[in-house]
Amino acid sequence: MSRTILVVSLAAASLVANIGCATKKYVQNQITPINNKIGELDDITAKNSRDIKDVDGKAQQGIADANAADQKAVAAGTSADQANQKAARLGTGLNGLQGTVENLDNYKPAANTTIQFGFNKATLTKADEQALDEFAQQISQQKHYIVQVQGFTDSVGSAEYNNQLSRRRADAVIQYLAAKHNVPPYRVYLIGLGKDNPVAQNTSSSGRAKNRRVDVQLLTNSLESASAQAKTPSPQSESDQR
């Protein structure tokens, strides 16, 4: 009897062991594909994250490039507008200059003065300013005029330096007339002639002193004045008003 029970017990234990092994194997077979899928999903998720970061970086760079392009476009537009404005002002000035040049033969000398300068100097003295004040009084009486300003030097120094010095001397005269007497720049014609057209020999100190000068000349247009007066309507007499 005991031997039969032992055999039955061993058979039952073997059956349980076989069932347990079969169950673990089944579970392992079911879990393995799931784990594999999970691993694949992790790889896909990581790749998607990298792709998203890459796309975001490119998008941010594209936005930055677009903003930079917009700023350049705005700057270019501003520069173009400024260039157009300068061109318009230049065109207006050239038209006015052309009209004056075409009518230049009608201008006649009305007054003149000469400003002397010290050696290598381009600044006005009190006496120079007084002479220009007297000259400007005659300008104020004119409506159609131009002022010709010619700067000169002696023969000492290079031609390039003397040309620059003669222009600085002429500039000093123009700036004083504009600042003190409101002479508009468009009525002034400046020429820096350096050591050309001397009025005395440069072989002596006195001759060189005379050549260090600015000649200022007032030119008036009598024809324009007459034309303006002709266009001005005359006042009606009492009989005409009646």
C-alpha cells in the first residue's frame, strides 16, 4: 500500500513539474515578442525625438535668417529712399544752376571787395569782417544777384596745397556772409584758384602778400529785375476803379 502511494506521489510531482515548465515556457514565449516591440517603440521614439529637435533647430535658424533678411531689406530700402532724396535735391540744384549759367551773360558787376590773408592763414580778422559787412550792405539792396568768391595764394608751397588753402580762404568768406548776413549758399559761386592769376610778382614779400587774397564780387541781373517789375501789376487809378 505504501509502495503504491509513493508511486502515485512521484507521478503527481512529475506532472506538476512538467506543467510548471510548460507554463513558464508559454509565458516566456508570449512576453518575448512584447519586449521586442517595446524595444522597437523605444528606438522609434528616440529617433522621432532627434528628428523633432533637428527640425526645430532648422526652423529656428530659418526664422533668424528671415529676420536678418528683413532687416537688410529695410536698411536697403532706407538707403534707396535717402539716395532718391539726394538725387532729387541734386536735380533741383542742377536745374537752378543751369538756368543761372544760361543767363550768366546778363549779370553785371555791381560791387567788389578784396580780403587779404597772412602767410598760410585762412581766418578772418576784425578788419576783414568789417569790409565784408560793408560789402553785404550792397547785397541787401538786390533781389537778382549772385556772389562770386575767388580764393588765391602766393607761389610758396605745392600746387595741391595752395589749391586747398585758396578754397579754405574762400570758404571763410562764404561762411561769414551766410552766418552774419544770411546770404543763401545757392547765390554764391566759389572758386579756389591757388597761385593762379597773381595780381603782383611773387618774387618779393610785398608781392606775395598781395596775392594771398580772396576777391569777392557782387553781380546783379538787370534784365531779371526789369522782367519782375513788368510782371508786377500796377495799382489801378481812381478813374479805373470807378
